[in-house]
Amino acid sequence: MLAPGFADPVHDAQGTFRAVMDALARPGQPRPLAPGLTPPAPLTPELAAVALALTDADTPVWLDAALAAAPDVAAYLRFHTGAPLTDDPAQAAFALIRDPGRCPPLGRFAPGTPAYPDTSTTLVLACEAITEGEGLHLAGPGIAGTVRLAAAPLPEGFVTQLAANRADFPLGVDLILTAPGRVAGLPRSTAVSEG
């Protein structure tokens, strides 16, 4: 039996959208996210909420190996969002990453084009924890001075990959980090350095 989506589709999607947009507008400052969802494993409630709020029939979605191996996840996303699934990360508007430690290199995802930088991939990572005030140093638009953010697990060589991603601005991918009850944004404009 298919797991239900949002209890109140309009208001729950709006609340999730607002939390994600606030997180991207203020990098390194996590926002609360209480989706109230019980999606099929291994899809987390937060990954599911972001997908339900941001994807539709016009936004191809790429699933990492952990999610792609679960047919119930694909069925859930297709039913609740209508989003087509793609096997090619470079064709994805959104990439759902259940296992951030095994995330493909950021360069494998679509960076957008000079005429349409908004056609890049947004990666949504399911971290186990997000903590502000420690970890990586973040600077850039939306940040007064610098802030610190720790998230785990993260892809190997994460800071180096983010530097390469930022070097091609306005091209590059954006990242949404989720953890139980939280969401944080790392847009391509953010400069990230080791703590």
C-alpha cells in the first residue's frame, strides 16, 4: 500500500517550501522542518518533504543507489509528485541523496548553462545531523561575516568540491542539507572553508 503524502498538501508544501527558501537565503542557518511524513524506507521524511514541495512533472529526479534500490521509493515519488526519474545525474533538476558519504562528485551533476544557470541540479542530502556554530566556515551572500555549520556525513573532499563548484559561478549546483527536523542551504554562491 502506498504511503500517504502531506496531510494538508497545500499548507504543508508551502511550509516546506518556505523553510527551504529561508535556508538557501541564509546559508549555514538551519531552519526547522517537521514534515509529518512516513515515506517508504530508506527515504527520510525530510527528503520526502523537499521532493513533494519542490518537484513536479517538469523536474527530473535522480536517486542515489540506496534510494534507487527501493522500488517503493520510486513509486511513492512518482505518485505524489509526478516527477520523472532519471538514471543520469547530469539530466536531473533534483538529486535525492540518502547516503551523502557515497554521493557522486558534484561535477557529475548539471551546472546549468551561461544563458540558463537555473537549469542546474539541486542536490538534497540526508545527513544524520546538522549543527550550527561549529564545523565549516561559510561566507557570502546572505551571511553577515561568517557562520559555522557542521553536517555529517558529507561527501569525500566536500570543501574542495564546493570550491570548484563556486569557481564557475553563476554556474554550479546548489545543495540542500536535511537532518531529522532540520534543513540548511548551501547555494553555489557560498564560500566554504575548513573549520
